[in-house]
Amino acid sequence: MATLIVVDDHPIWREAISRDLTAAGHRVLAAFGEGRAALTAIRELSPDVAILDLQLPDLSGVAVLQGLGEDCPTAVLVLSASGESSDVLEAMKAGARGYLVKSASATELADAVERVAAGDAVFTPGLAGLVLGEYRRLANAGEAERPKLSERETEVLRLVAKGLNYREIAERLVLSQRTVQNHVQHILTKLQLHNRAQLVRYAIEQGIDGD
């Protein structure tokens, strides 16, 4: 069961989403129709997942994502009427962990909530290829400027992106946990990042996604 906040400016959608997710066993802490109120509530309540529409009357969904910042523990799942790749890319770059269009079924939404709460990136079928393709195109375009990781560092980063902890990575690579921690710290320093959440996002952007 995940704790949730629902953010959508249409009352009927808010009620339907809240009802469907409650029926699926999740706990809806609150529902909002405006971005500023939602931003404050997400910071104060720290739900596992926030369901976020992009079109809001005050702040846009992207502005809410940017306001939450990199270190927010809440996973944001965008639920939007737009299936445009530009909207998906903008939301993901701002920090969303998943993106569904509103044609998704109640079952698909509940499954997406569980997956993003567990750390997965989730997209409406058909959008994932577009997004990853664009990320890889941008990554290739910036290849010369990107810091170079060693083969071992790339292995560690790939396992971090899969959600493994230090002990699990150490067992997989037959290393000590201290060595794994040192590798992660070196990677963070090279990439000028600050935490594992940023590493996961970097790995997805660069196509180092554990596949």
C-alpha cells in the first residue's frame, strides 16, 4: 500500500482517481486542484507518490516538480491528457518518475503507482521508446562533454539504477561494501551529483538503465 496525494484541477477526475486508488488498497492523504497547495502538502506530508496533472490553474505541473527539487522523497507520477513527447520529456527532466495519459485504466494507474513507489520509471505504452530515444540522442550529442566512467564504475552505476543496495551490489560484483561505497562516491564526484536518486536519473538519461 502506498500513501498518495492527488493533484488535478477537475473535481470529477480527482474524485475518480482517489476512489480507484483507494479501492486498489492505497491510502489517499489529500487531493488538490491547485499546484501551490499541493506543493506545500507534498513537502509537509511526504507521501510515497503524488499523482500530478500538468495543467493546473496556478502553477503548472512542471513548476510543481521543479519546486519539489532533487531531494524530495516523494515519487511523482504525471497523469495528463497530453501524450506529446515534448510534454513527457519536460516532465521527466523536471523530476517525474512516471508518465501516464488519462486514457489509462484504473488497473494500469494502480499498477503504475506501485511501480513508481518501488523506484521504477513508468510510461504509457508507446511513450517510453520516444523518451528513451530522445535521452540517448541528447546523450550522444553531449558525448564529448560527459565525464568518462571506468568499466567498473559503469557496472556499479547500472546496478544502482536497478535499485540494488550496497550489500547487494557487493555480492553481485564480489567486492566489499566499502569498495562499492567508494565507487559510488567517486561516481558522484565525477558527475557532480549529490545522491543516489540523482544517479538513478542520470543512468536513465544516459541509457545505463540496467537492461
